[in-house]
Amino acid sequence: MNKQCGKTFKVGKKWMIAVLAGALVVQPLAVPGWGALTGTYTASAAAAVSINKTGENIVTSGAKLLTYKYSVPRSGKTATGLASVIQVDLQNPYVKLDVMTGRGGKFTTLQTVSGMAKETGAVAGVNGDYFNTAAEGAPMGAQVSNGVLMSSPSELKGMYAFGVTKDRKPVIDQYDFAGTVNAADGSTFELAGINQVSYSIEETKAYSHIDAMYIYTEAWGNAERPKNSATTPSEVLVQNGTVTKVSLGKALEGTVPTGAYILRAHGKAAAYMKQHLTVGAKVQTDYSLVSKTTGQKLDPSSLEVMIGGHTILVDNGKATSFSRNVDSIGGYRARTAVGYSQDNRYAYIVTVQDNDGSSGMSLTELQGLMTGLGIWKAVNLDGGGSTTMVTRPLGEEEAQLTFTTEYGGQTQRSVVNGLGVYTTAPASKLKGFAISGKTQLLIGETASYSVKGYDTYYNPVAASNINPSWKSSSSNVVWNGSSFTAKKAGTATLSATSGGVSTTLKVEVLGADSLSALNLGAASAPLKAGTSIPLPATVKLKSGSTVSIDPSALQWEFVGFKGSIKDGALNVTSVNSGTKVGYAIASYEGFKTMLTLADVQETDWESFENVSYGLTFTGSPSAVTGSVQIKSGTGTHANSKVLRLDYDMTAGTGNKYAYINLNGSSGKTLTSNASSLSLDVWGDSSYNWLRAEVVDANGKTVYVDLARSLNFTGWKTLSVNLNQYGTIAYPAKVKRIYVVNLAEGQDERSAIGSVEIDNIKTISPAGSDSFGLPTGVAAKMSIGSTKLQVNGKSTIMDTTPVVRDGVTYLPVKYITDTFGGVSGWDSKNAAVTVRRGDQLLVLNLNKKDYISNGKIKTSESAIINVSNRTLVPVRLVSEQLGLSVKWEQKTKTVTIES
């Protein structure tokens, strides 16, 4: 048994600390993130999961990252996804597992997995135990680090934990806590736990801290121990085995001092404390974990690590019945689990992705995956939005995000603790190195590459100790003495050699036929000398992936101004005299897009300083409550008025909404033709969704995403591109701004919160009149006739419209000459380029795919060549340029109108 003879828990190890928590509720406990704790046992049959190993990468000596693609039958179809698995060899003396927690190794502080790994030096890690998002921020289960019990398991049914003993044997079991306080006079009192938050004991429904005594160590970060306990505490401070402070009926002030611990008591426990634990009295605590399966005691000092989880998943190599009700953690989500092999040699940390490239898994599918991997026994860890894995690539100093989380991109949820992988291997000689740099290049792009080495134990080696020679396998990519330049589409293998060690990297040079979209990151910008416009340019490939590009790798044409592309931005040097609208046309091997530059107008749409219309609150379902007010801001907005929404979504079911209604049901008119807007938002780290509802002149409702996730605290300026929502007919109105708490993953987002909004601004591009385009024009032409009638006046064309397969064709010059715009022929790429207003078209000869403002679209017809004349489909081109087309069958007449 672990004894505390006046010595508190040491927390100095870099991989140490993890804790538990639970929130006080009157109902049977339903903890966000881990399901209704009813103790119900649910039968389980593993789903039939097919897995294919797609990769294997060494993380450190004794640990590998294995990647798999899986497929599983689901509702008559086949679902596919990706799983990442860290295999840890427990027989390797240079690798170990340990818990990592919060910030600064403290309970009650949340941190991302990346942050915890960086702080503790982990080479890999995942999120850990379940936790109550409304409580202080601590895990539910037992936590052990290097033989020290950091927190005790909550009294909840069916909760399993994973651990590794000091003789490197893995264990998965259910545990109780047993402990006593021993006073100098020989009296004893039962200990209820270590570093626990308040919660409702599942079996008795009693509040955890009533008539109970708990230990709180310096690892407990909060000054309150704990909050929402429904009890009045009495506390004593123990230092070096002696009671040094006593506070009856009131908590001691401040956090627990280093090297000390606090005994926190209530009711019967407080009465014992008053009689036996006076200042100067000696005191000792004894405690252990007790297996619920065997009844045997487990001394925490025999463990290297233990971390709590939820239901058991696999036992004896087979899917087993769930030990808890899993209804509220059902669905197809990202998943995290941990298990071990039958021979006890390997521990497996398993994650399943839920993102654009992976469909997530149900728990029964997760069982099928783990049995398919040959895992002997396994327990479920926290999943969904918490699921995060980091691994250190070879040669890198720190672990990096292994895959995109449910929140998208690099966004990670802050969690209470994680399971980390650590190395103790010594430095040794160079074994190999990896090449770092872009694997996809555009023609003409120049890229630099670097190497990051690793030794025989896979520790990183400083780049300064490696001076490789470089070469390319083909003329597609050419080495110029300091970097590589992409010359033509195709592939090349780059190789680097140093000290007899070589490595390679395959690089693809993208041709225009690989692209489905070219995006400059902006559609419009101010036309003003001296302006610098950032261009976060990307290309979307037909394969579905998106690649960031350097805009200097594109070919540029500037119309109406002079400028340059430098450091990822367009710099306007001067504007031609009399020019109202300019164009920056970017081309990649004939694949074109355009940035329109004009006198962009920024409007202060709402500052909330003098609001003259009504603001009301509505919740949906009706159980959602809240309020709306105009108030003085906080922080950087302390001197201005802001719009504040307070919401409480704890009641009700399904998707939940907290609405700010603008001007009742009427709304507030949106600035005409607004292309984007910006607003300042004070976030509450609730991970909820912030949106606005816009209704346009045609009655169409547009739901505008202001923040897909409120995953930040404090003020942040958000920018929203309205063009992405298609055509909005004006006049349009913003009816309401609201917070959404979706049913899926609802347990992982805060149900109660507050959001403040200030300084909503709209940005509008130049109006159509700024382009100088003629309006009110009607042009008529007939098949077989050279006569063109424009607003009743006739002119003669040098050719006649022709019909092929029901499509009317004409030289494009007659459209642009009549309705404004310019066109040109690209002989190299056999394409017609047409520009009118803010529309840019590229049509390729005999190809039905065409490019509209940088995106590939497909039509039913293509441009054709007739008698050495290039003809374009009249309806396609006219409508894409914003014109309307009518066909009169009887007279075979086409009418185009602006």
C-alpha cells in the first residue's frame, strides 16, 4: 500500500500528473463526453471491419506509427475511413508511457494534446480520460504517474482504466479506492479519494463530499477544493507529516503549498478532524487501489502509469459487452482507445479519424477494428472532438498533429489529460535523415528543401551536422545550386546524400489538367496606388486535395494599373489615369482566375452605440433560455457598447439554438451587394457555432457562418466571405444572429455561455455602373442571317449563327462588342478568354469543361471551329457573363438582353 507519512505527492517529473473530476447533479449523473451513467450493460457484437495497412513510420526507439484504411458495411453501403495507431514495445528499455495533464502539470487546467506534449517532451500522445466540461477540468478515473497516485477513481459503475506496471506489464481493469487517515492517537477515518471534483455517487445517489474526507495535493490548481460540493468544508494543512493549519467550517485560503497536502472534510469527517487533527498533531495517510474484478489491492507504487477510461471494448481478443451504457457516445465519431497484445509485449494507442477524408466509427465498429488489429484487451478513451493524436516525425524536435481533428485544420480541443509516449534513449551516431519541403510544385515554382536527421535511436540530429549533396532524377525538376525549380509537369525524385547516408523525396509537378480551381484568396480589392493585397493563393486538385501556392509562380496580367507580386501579395504601384476598375488576371498554363480592383466601400453596418431597433431573445427548443442586451464591452472594447448574448442550453434535446432577433421579425437591411463582412467577437471557448440568418429579396434564406467553432476566449476579429454563398438578391436583411449547439457531439460543447459582438462592417465592391457596361441592350440574330439588330438598329456580321446538335454558335466578338467586355484567343492552349465586368471565362476548343472565375464547370456544349472561325455557344457564354438569352423556335431567332 502507498503510504503518506507527512510527504505529499511529488509532481516534478516532466511526464507526470493527471486527475479526475465529476460535477454535482441531482439526477443520475450524465457527464458531458461520456454518456448517461446508469450502469446499464449493453451487449456488443463487433462490426465486420476490413482493414488495410497503408503506412508504418518509426516515432522513436520502441514506438511506431501505423496507419490503416478501413471499410465497413453501414446501412447497405460501404463506409471508409482512416485509423492511426501507435504501437509501443514495452520490452524496449528506451520507451515508456506516462500521463500528461493540463498546463504546468496541474489539475483543473485544460490544454491541447499538442501543448501537453510540447510541455512534457512527449514524442507522441493522445487525449485521455473522459471529463465533465462543466466542472473544474479534471479526468474521472484513477491516475498514476511513476508510482504516485495522482487521483482516485470515482464511484461509478463499469469504468475501466489502463496501466503499465513497473515490470512493464500492461493491465486493464476496474478499480475502487481504499484509504485511511491515521492520527497520532491511533484513531482512523476512511479516506474517500484524492483530488476529486464533486459528483453524485452512482449507487447511493448521495453527494460525493457529504460526511467524507478527501486529500488535495499541490497538483490541484484551483484555490477552491472543489466547487459546487453542496457542503461546507473544514480543512487542515499537513506539512512534513504534521498538521500546521486548521480551518473548521471554512476552507483554507489559497492553493496547496509545494510539498504539502490538504485534508478536506465535511460532517462526520469534519467532526473527526476537529477532535483528532489539531495543530501540531502527527498524521499519516494509507491508501491503495482495489480491483473490482479480483478484490486484490494494487499498490500504486508498483505502477509506471495508469489512466482512466470508459467502457471495456475487447477482452481475450474478442469484442465484449459494454460495461456501461454508451447511448450518448454513439454515432459515427472520431474515437480513441488503448489496449495491449496477448503476449503483453505491445501497447496499442488507437485513434479513428472523423474528417473530410474519414467517416468515423461507431463503438461496435471500433471493436471490430481493434480485434482485427489483434489487440487482446482494450478500453475506450474520450473521443469525438477530443480525439487528437500527435507524433514526432523523424528528425523533428517536437511532436506534430498526426491528422485533422473533427474541428478541422489544426484546431484542437483543450482536454484534461492525455497518454504520452516518452523516450530515454541516449544520443548516438547518424542513421538517416528526412527531406522536408513541398511535394507538389507548380511549373516555374522554385522551392528550397532541408534535411532533418536522426540517430540509431531515432533521436533528432541537428541539421548543422548534415551537409548533403542534392540531385533530381528527371528534368521535370532542376537543381540550381541552392534550390529546385519545377520546369514541366510530371514527377521527379529528389535525393540528398551525406556521410554515406542517402534519402529521397518524390515530387509532383502539377499540370493545368490536374486543377479544378485556382483561388487567390480574394475576389475584389481596392484600386489604389500603394495598396498591398495579401494573396493566400491555393489550387484545388481534381483529386480533391488543396495545395497552397506562391502567387509568384503564376503568370500575371495587370489591366488598368501597374503592380508586382512579391512576398505573397499584390502590390499596386500606380493606377492608370481615368481608370475606375482594374484587373489582376492570374494564369497557370491557361487556367485563369481574376482579382477585380475598384473603389471598394467599407460601411460601419452596426457599432451598437446607438441602436434604434428592438433586440429580443428566442430559444429553440423552448427549453433553451437566455437574454440579449447592449452593454459596455470588456478588455479592448471597454470604451464601447457591444451586443451580448447569454444562453443556457442545458435543457431540451436535439439541435439547440439561441437567437438574437434583430428588429423583431423584420431584420436589419444588409448593405447592398456586400461581398464580405468583418466583426469583432468575444468568444467563450464553448466550441458552439456562431451564425447569421440572411433573407434576400426573393425570400431565399442564407445561413452565414460567422465562426464554425467558438474555440477561443476574448476578442477576435472575424472575416466572412459572402460570395461563397452564391447570389444574394438585394435588398437583403439580417434577421438574426445566433449560437448553435448541434445534437451530434453536443456533450463536448458547453451548454452555458456568453458571446459579445461589436463593430460589424460590410465591404462592397464597385457597382455594375463602375465597369462601364451598357445596360438596356437587346440584340437579335437569326440562324442563316448575317443581320444583327441592336435595339432596333441593324448591322451586318461577317458570318451567320450556326446550329450544331441544338446549340447556337457565334463568334464571341459580337457578344462582347455589343454588351461590353473583351475577348482573346490563346493559341498555345487553344482557348477563348472572355472578360466582362467581374466575370472571367476560359473556354477550350472541343472541350465541354470551361473555367469560370477560377473554377472548372461543365456544360453541354463546347466551342467549335467552323471554316477556320472559332465559335462559342451563345447561351452558355451570354448567361455566364450575366446576360439573358431567349430562343424563338418559329423564327429561329436568338435574343440576348442586358
